[in-house]
Amino acid sequence: MQRTVFFVSDGTGITAESFGQSLLAQFEGYEFQHVTFPYIDSTVKTIHLIEKIHNIHKVEQIRPVVFMTVLNEEVSQMLHTSGAFIIDLFQTFLPGLEHEFGQHPLYRTGKKRSTTHSHSYHRRIEAVQFALDNDDGARTRNYDKADIILLGASRSGKTPSCIYLGLQFGIFAANYPITEEDLDEPLKLPKPLQPHREKLFGLTIHPGRLAGIRHERRPHSRYSSSQQCQLEVHTIEQIYRKEHIPYINSTDYSVEEISTRIMDLAHLKRRLK
Amino acid sequence: MQRTVFFVSDGTGITAESFGQSLLAQFEGYEFQHVTFPYIDSTVKTIHLIEKIHNIHKVEQIRPVVFMTVLNEEVSQMLHTSGAFIIDLFQTFLPGLEHEFGQHPLYRTGKKRSTTHSHSYHRRIEAVQFALDNDDGARTRNYDKADIILLGASRSGKTPSCIYLGLQFGIFAANYPITEEDLDEPLKLPKPLQPHREKLFGLTIHPGRLAGIRHERRPHSRYSSSQQCQLEVHTIEQIYRKEHIPYINSTDYSVEEISTRIMDLAHLKRRLK
């Protein structure tokens, strides 16, 4: 059964989505339709939104669910009269925290993430730039500046993981694709990597999944054939084991999960506050 | 006064951080020290964590705060005995949702984000790849495939915004730096952009801030001088206005905020479920 879920915020809505999706993932009885409404910070916008909630309510014949992170009190109160089932992050937790901290909340939107003024902003931007400059084995001369060097077959998830490590944790992550040429000398670590053993971390992936991903890029090619993917994954995993390189299998993980697990397993410390 | 805040999860901890930081941003009485503990999914790990909570409690002489997204019931119960001030996302909201949905929660970690199996994973990866391939005006021939083309001075935040638009929303975002050469013919839209007017979106930034960011890259250069930054920002803003290109000032925003505001102002529809 279809049921619409609204993520509503007077900020970006990113927190509303994140906590709402975590909670919704625990239920599978409905086909949830997600819609996000950021920057709902005026009564006019709220009135339009409430109209939408009413319309959906009529069409689906069941009240919609609203996950909200709204600091503007007027907007918040209006939404509570919308007839939706409301999960309100701020109203639920702020009073308890107010009591614990002995201080009134500021009721101020937005300021949680590093803006361009902060040290963290610089670090994030530099880290993303590092990931781009040192992507796909393009340059290996900066490896002494890297916090970690991800290895893996082409399309095993290295690039997005490196970018996410930079954006989320401020980590300088390079990546090096292990290609067929590297596999010619079987089970030997490619030369540029040898001085940096302690920074190496491997990704692997189910060969069938890899073939599927490669197929999107180059359909019906040798590159995307099951046989080729099996051979590469098998050999690369052998290298990891022989060289004692820690690795994880990315098959069932999202980019966020791969990156967080790497942080954990490689004992990396985040470089953002 | 220093006070330590723990973000604890049996998953990645990303949700715990996101909702915890939103709430903490409303209080400024303490110097909060953030620590994240992902993958706390066993009693052994929980015992170690509770020891840490006790130690911090002793040192700071005030109970630490724990924001938690823990589905494992045993871990959750143990943490509730730690003596910390607990904000528990799941225990607080799951019972209400259970009642509303008429269904028991699955108590299953992790599965909220697109894994490598899903259509969304492919779209995210393709979108990040698109941002990289079409970064910094490197190629302009793919602009017909772009959902949006960001403009701006060098170091005004284009690249991280494009990557985030891809990662978070599945948007194909290219970017084109407006350089001195483009400014030689004053107030004219660079040629490669002319066929794509409806996709253009501008970034601008406070000249002093831009100088600061550039200074990190090339200290004491003409590139990072106040005068040069002022000239570039001023001229670029004139182009935006003359050509009716929508734009935002990124100075006080994080990468997340810039990207979400672009989505909103450019009326882009997210391409991920």
C-alpha cells in the first residue's frame, strides 16, 4: 500500500531525511513515497505545504507521515494541525536537553556544518581535491601525503569512497586501480605501492555484481564479462591475502557504509570537528 | 565548559551524528567534544564503550551526552545503564510508528541507503563520475547531458557542490570556471555556455573570503590578492545579472547547504529514491 512520507525542515532537510529514513527502514508494510521540503520558513510556504498534505491524505485515504526538523515555532505549530502523523525531532528532544544543559535553545537554523569561514571547510575542500587529484592511479607522487590508499579492480567503488572519505571525514584518500597489467606479474604488489604498505586498504566485490556495474559502462565487452571479472577479483583477493592488506567486500554496502567501515577497520581518525 | 558527546550506533553512526549535531547546534553553553562510535554491535564492544563513558564522566565531572541509533536491544539496554544523558532515536520513535503502521519494526541495521545492487547506487556513481569528468570546464561537449552547469570564480565552491549534488541527489552537475580570459570580453557569456543558458547557475562569494581560500593554495600571489578577487567577483556578478542567471552567495553556507539551495532555486528534481 502506498503511503507518502514528508521530510520537512526550515533548513536543508538533510537531517530530517537521515533520521526519517533510518526509522522507516524498520518497516516494510508500505510502499513509502518520499518527498522533501527544505526551507519551509514562512507561513505562506507552510500553507502551501499543508494543502499538499491534505490532498495526498484524500488521494491515499490514509494520513501521511511527516518527519520534521523545524525550528520556526509558527511553522511547527501549523504543521502539527495538518492532520499528518508527525515525528518532530526538535519538539521531542529540545526540552530534555534544555533541562540537562540548563540553557534555552537558540532556535537558530542552519549553523551545524562547516561554512566557508571555518577550518573544517578548508579541510573538507582540500580533502575532496586530494581525492580528485589522486584518483585512479593518475599520480602516485603524492602518496606520502595520503592518509589511506584504496586498491581494487576498476569499478569496485574506489572513487566515490575516496570522495566521501574526504567530504565526510576530511581524510586524504588516494586510490590505485589494480589492472590487468599489474596482474601480469601475478601476486606482486605494483611498484608505486610498495613504499606505502601501511596505508593500503583493499576493496573487493562479488564478481557478478562487478560484471553488472561494468556492463552499464561497456555492455557486452571483455571488460564486463563474467569470466574477466571473476579472474580479476580472484587474483586481487589473493594479492590482498598474500600481502596482508586489510580489505572489505563492498557488495552489500552503500558508499557511506564502505567509507565508515574503512575508517573503523583502518583506525583512521576523522580530521574534521 | 567542556562536555563530551558520544554518537553511538550499531550501524555507521551517520544518522546519530546528523540528528545529534542538529540538536547540539541549539546550545552554546558548552564546548562540546564529539566522538563517534560506529558498529557497536556486541556486548564486548559495549562494555569497552561504557568504560570510556565512565572515565570521561570522572574527568569532566559531569555526565556525558549520548545520541544513539542502536537497534540491537542488548546493546541499547546496556547503554541506558551507562550513567550518560541518553537521547535514543529508536526507542523514542519506533513505538509510535509501530502503532501507526500496525506492524512490528524489523530491528535490522544498515539497509537504508542504496547498496551496489540498486538502481540508486548506479545513478549516484554515474552522477559523481559525471561531476569529475565535467569538472572545471575540462570538457564542454557533455553539457547537453548535464542537469545543471555551475559557474563561478576559481575556488568559489563549484567542484564540491557538483560532487555533492551527484552523491546526494543523483544530479548530473558540470561546472565551468569563469576565468580572467572570459572576463577580457567584459560581460559576455563564454561561448561554450551560450547554448545552455537554461541550465546555468552561478555561485558567488565574498571577495575577502575568496582571497582567504585562494591564499591557502597560492599564498601572496596575484591570484589570491584582495584586488584580484574583488575584480573577479564584481565582474562575474555583473554577468549573472546581465544574463539573468540565477545565483547564490556561498559565503556563509556549507557544501550541503549550497547544494540543497541550488536544488531548491533551480527547481531540480532529485533523481534518487
